[in-house]
Amino acid sequence: MSENMTVKNNSVLSTLGNVFTKVKSFREGTLILIILAVCVIMSFLSPYFMTWGNWRAIFLSFSTEGIVVVGMTVMLIIGGIDLSVGAVMCLAMCVAGRLFLMGMNPWLASIIALAVSAGVGAIMGYFVTKIGLVHFITTLAFLGIARGSCYVLTQGSPLSLFTLPASFKFIGQGSVGPFPFIIIIFLIIVIFSDFMVRKSSIMRKVFYTGSNEKAALFSGIRVNKIKLGVSVLCSSLAGLAGIIYMSRFGAATPGFGVGLEMTTISAAVIGGASLNGGEGTVLGSILGVALLSIITSSLILLDVSVYWQDLVKGLILLFAVSVDHFQHAKKMKA
Amino acid sequence: MSSEVVLAVQGIVKDFPGTRALDGVDLDLHKGEILALVGENGAGKSTLMNIIDGVLQPNEGKIRINGEEVVLHTPLDAQRYGIGFVHQEIALCQHVSVAENIFMAELNTSKKSLVNYNDLYKRAAEILAPLGAVDPKKRVNELSISNQQIVEIAKALSLDCKILILDEPTAALTESETDALFKIMQDLKAKGISIIYISHRMAEIFSQCDRVSILRDGVYCGSLNIAETDSKEVVSKMVGREITNLYPPKFQGDCTKEEELLRVQGFTDGFRFNDISFTLHQGEILGFSGLIGAGRSEVMKAICGLHPKIGGSVAFAGEQISISHYEDAIQRGIVYLTEDRKVEGVFLDLSIRKNISALKIDQVSTNGLVDRHKENGLSDEYAAKLNIKCASTTHDVSSLSGGNQQKVLLAKLLSIRPKVIILDEPTRGIDVGAKSEIHKLIRNLANEGIGIIMISSELPELIGLSDRVLVMHEGDSCGIICGDDINEKKIIHMASGLEKVGV
Ligand SMILES: Nc1ncnc2c1ncn2[C@@H]1O[C@H](COP(=O)(O)OP(=O)(O)OP(=O)(O)O)[C@@H](O)[C@H]1O
Ligand SMILES: [Mg+2]
């Protein structure tokens, strides 16, 4: 009788254990566990942490960045990197803002701004594929070019856009029931792109290219076309984020989005993307950006000085990259 | 040969996830002998050598050097005990000069903070001289694969080692380079250095080695003195069955009367090859011979849109086609197997399945989405067809032995049911048994009406399989031979530019 009990107990325990190792065995699982742990700890430390208001703020803070993270993830998968996302995001904002102030319909202005950011992506893609520069240098140059253009367009001071029509402000400020509209846009983009990254044949070609570009060429993949496409995608998503921010804040600020490349690259790497290319998932990267946001928000709730925030984020990135490195080393040796 | 044992491994066990690569292996190496190590693809040869070199750690077992038990944590430890290792896969720094690659270990441990490059180049040239003409100042990525292999060997020789391990060094070498290597091996042996030599070529083993040790499926199957055995015995011990080395029967009749699949005319790239023309017919195996560097691979790549050309036309099944990108060729069913497996061939960190389906991902997709069932089904079918030795096709290709990686590439080509297959060194690194299987497979494909072009530096293979052979010399065609003309003497004669036929 008691023997029976222990057997049963054991099996329950072992299935629990199995579930645990299964969850841990994929990157997203580990991240979810870490996020849960942070939440549990925080709910003890701060009564405000587990409130709807706080969570709404956290979600809002990472959902627009999350859109940029999607592009960055694909960029890392193909083995590239895009340092210009913050500047391109700001450029879209400033272009749309300037056009609106010149009397253009805000929707048309936004579409033109999106086209401009896509165009920047295409030009960067051209330099990478046709001229043969590396992503790092090309996007570094365009970080400067795009940021400079923002200052030129705005003459260095923020454009105030309080006259934006309510219908346009709805993108960044409206909500559907209790859910801010931004979060809905974000969820749609994330769910769709996560699905595409996992399943679509075009994304498979991106993985092949990132894994071994030469072998991809020798598998009949039009590597340059794919690289160009990814560059356009990454910049366009940054542009979209810029439009959303403009609608949310009712302003276009030339210094906005500085350091966004660091946040998005960190998020993707924490989520399992590899700087060597060939690896990464949208879900992982989004969990990465969520973790960074939750930590930032926790530090604020705990009254830690803002000066500490970048330091802590840096440490988390270092930790994530080290874990990744050891996992790879183990895989090679095992 | 003295019987002093310089290296002894005992009871080595090595487990990888899902497989036991080595299961209690023993091996003795005597002073001043050349010991051949043979076994099928995936038998565990490279794994054992990686353990002796400290790259991998065994799960069980002991290593003794000169009778003293040692633990080798890293290749640096192994170096200190005088072990030099030429890996199966070329592992050089691609963007660094030949000389710096050769002396990497020395530069690494040197106390000096400045490098005397003139001295470095001079010493590199000295080591390279007996092996072949390689410029020590060139960057490695500018070299042909055979020259890269030479640099690998020179790198090991520079270490002044007591035990030298050569893992399939000749798979990528030309004949003259191979001969040079053998001469060096005999010199080293005379100096009392012991060599472990891994190869799938029985002829080399019987001409160069003193003893042969046999591995089968990770189990040690004994050692034989070369003088007291023959290749039949060795092969049957390592494969566990008899291998008939007979090539399948060639095309009956005149294959040029069959329907024309490919007509290549006046191919020129103004650099590596010049005015190459030939036809390929249904059911034909057309061999391409020539010394390495004769431009054979470049012609094939140009046909597939993988190498630029400045003149020439291709007709496919009677219709003029233009191929600007390899994808166009694949769509028509023309596929190319690269000779550079590691750089241009496999996606090392992707699964076997994803590697096999890479050539035509649309084939296993519906509405732009990859259909996992289709992909798995197709990949598993071809993995089984080619007998790829793996625990599961979900594992990364990097976990496969060299020969099995080669089979993955073959599976990838066949999975799209091509009409014209261009094979560049198709059996490089493949074991004796699998090799004759692949020869049969190639002939069967031809019999199904597929046209096959095969580049091979192994003359017996080329002669045994080809219905016709086009010989190239320094980028020019020396003509096409068929029937009894396909023999070693004639091909070598033509390949060295001494004779031309019909052009
Ligand atoms: N990192 C790894 N992870 C998992 N399995 C591995 C790994 N490395 C090797 N193996 C497996 O170990 C076995 C022995 O491989 P090894 O490379 O030693 O073969 P080999 O005798 O050198 O073959 P070849 O003649 O093809 O070079 C193979 O079944 C291979 O799949
Ligand atoms: Mg091997």
C-alpha cells in the first residue's frame, strides 16, 4: 500500500521533473522561468508590482521596442547586425512630423515616412550586397546619416504635433476595451512574425544564409536578394515604430531612440539569437525585451537610481551571452 | 622497426548523445613505424585521434606516452608530448598568410612581442619546399583546397613532433603532392618518428605503412602486419563482408546516339578556362580529368551560374538556356556537387534534415510554408537511401563523420530528382564499401536516363565509371576520349599537355 503510494509519488515527481527539463531545454522556456522568478521576487518586494497599472506600463514600454526587435532578430539570423534602427526610427518620426507641419495629411505623411525608412534599408542593403561592405560598418554610417537628417529636418528642436487629428492619435493613445491599441498592433506583428520565422520557406532561406552564406549560394538561394529584403524589413519595422511613437507622444524629437540598437540587440541575444547568424526566434527575442523591461521597471519601483539601470542591463547581457557561449561549447564537445 | 611502444591507448570509450563512438578501443604505436588506421565512415577514427590530441576527452580509458600515463586536456598538452595532428577538415585561419598559419603554435607561445616576418617567410618556405609550390606570403583563402591541405601538413611538420597523426591527408591532394607527402613520411620514419595514417585508399596503405589497425563501429578489431596481409583481408575485417571492387558495367553501345541533354559550346572565362565545348547525353557518365588547377571545377560552376563567364552558350535538351544564377539551373534539374564540403557544402549547425532539403525548399513547402511532414519524409528517405550513419536526422550535420557529411551532400542533390548531375570529387572521404555503393548508385542513375558529369582526381574511379572522358590541361580542352582509349597512360599524357585528340 505505502509502496504503491511512493511509486505514484515518484512518477508524479518524475513527470514534473520531465516537464521542468523540457521547459528548460528550449531557450524560451528558460527565459519564462527567469521572468517568473523575477516577478515572484518583485511581488514580495513591492506591492505595486502586481497591479494592472504597472503591467500596463511595462507592456506599453516594450511593445513599440518589440516591433523593432522583430526586425533585429531576423537581421541577426541572417548573420548581420543593424546599428541604425534607433536613428531610422527617429528619422521616420521626423519626416512624418515635418511633412504634417507643412500641411500634409498625417496618414499620407506616415506612409511617405515608412517609404523613406524602407528606402534607407534598401540603400544599406545595396551597400552590403553589391558593394560588399559589412553590416556593422554600413549601418554605423547610416546611423550617423539618419540621425543627422533628423537634426537637419527639425533644426535641432522637437516638433510639437499637438494638432494631430484624434483618429491618428488613436494609434498611439487609444485603447480597445482595457487594452491599449499599441499592444494590439504589437501582438499582431509578433504572432504573425513568430509564425513566419518558424514556418515560412522564405525565412528558412534566411536561416540557411545565416548558417553558411557560401553553402546557401551553392544551394541555389539568391543570397543577395534575401539580404536586401531583410535589410528593408528591419528598417521598415523601425520606421513603423517611429510612427507609433509620434502618434503616442504627439511630438517628433530629433534625439529620440538613441541606444535603441543596444536594447534590441541585447533582447535578441538574450532570447537566443546568435551574433554568428543562423539562430534566433521572435518569441525568444520578445521575451528578452520583456525581461529587460520588467527589470527596468523593477529597479524604478525599488527606487534604484537610473544611473544603475544601464549597468544592470549590461550585466544581464553579459550573463546571457556567456550562457549561450557555454551551451555552444558544450554542444561542440559533448 | 623497433618494438618500443611510444603511444598506447587502452580501453577508450567515448559517448556522444545518442551514439557510442568508441567502445573500449586499444591501440599501440611503435617507434618509427607508420601505422594505418582504417574503418568505415563513422567507425570512430577521427574521434579516437581527437582524443589522442586532447581535443576531446574520453569517458573511459587511458593514454600512455612512452609508458607513462598522461591526461591530455587540450591540444596544447598533446603538443608538449610531441603529438602533431593534421585534421581531416581543413582548419586554417582563412584571412591570414600561409606562414603565419604554419607557425601559429609558435607565435602563440612566443615571448617576443614583435614578429620577424622575413624570417617567418623564409622558414615557412623551407618547410613547404619539399611538399609543393605554395607561396608563404599568400593568404590562405586564396589557395586551392589541395594547397590548403599542404599548409595543414606543413603546420604539423613545423612542430618537430615525435608522433604525427594524418587524418585523410591525401583526400584533397594531387598525385604529385601525394608522392611528395609519402617521401616526407618515409624520411620522418627513418628519423624514428611514428606516424598514424588514416586513409580509405588501400593502395596507399599497402605501399606506405608497416601495420594496419582496424576499427569497426567503434570497436577495435585487431592489427595486422602489412607484409602478412592483403587488402581483401583488411577490407573484409573492417566492413564485415566481402567487397567486390568491380565497377558496374558501362553504357552498352554508343551513348552519343542517345538524346542530347546538355550542349556546352565555347565556354570561356578569360582566366581559368578557355573555349570548352562538349555534349552530354541521356544515360551517359562523362568524366572530366586533368590536374588540379586545370579549371575543371570552374567550368562546372560556370555552367551552373556559380562562376562568371565571358563567352559560350548552353543548350539543355536542345533548347538554348541562359543561367544567370544557380537557382535557374536547379529549376531545370541541373545540380552541382561541390568539392569543398566544409565551406561551400554543408550547413554545419543545421540538422541533417534541413541540409538535405536546402536545394529546393519549395519542393517541401505549401503556400510558402515549410511542410514539416513532407520535409522529414523526404530527408529521411534519402538519408536511408544513402545509408547515412547517424543517431537521428534531427541532429546537426557537425555531429557526423566526414564521409557521412559527404553523403548528406549527395542526398541533397538526389532529393530534387535532377536530370543532369555534376559531381566534383563525389567520393572524397568515403570508405571502400560505401564507395562501391556510390559507384553503383551513380551508374543506376545514369541507367534511369540521367546525364552525369564527374570530376575525379582518382584515376581508377574515373576510368572505371566514365563512358567518355574529357581531359583538360591548363584551362584548355585536350579532347574527348572513349572506349579503350580511356586508360591511365593516355589520360596522364593528355593531362600534362603532351597530346590532344580531335581538337
Ligand atoms: N560531436 C559529435 N556529436 C555526436 N556524434 C558525433 C560527434 N562527433 C562524431 N560523432 C559520431 O561518432 C561516430 C564516429 O565519428 P568519426 O568522425 O570518428 O568517424 P570516422 O571514422 O572518422 O569516419 P570518416 O571516415 O567518415 O571520417 C560517428 O557515428 C559520428 O556520427
Ligand atoms: Mg574522420
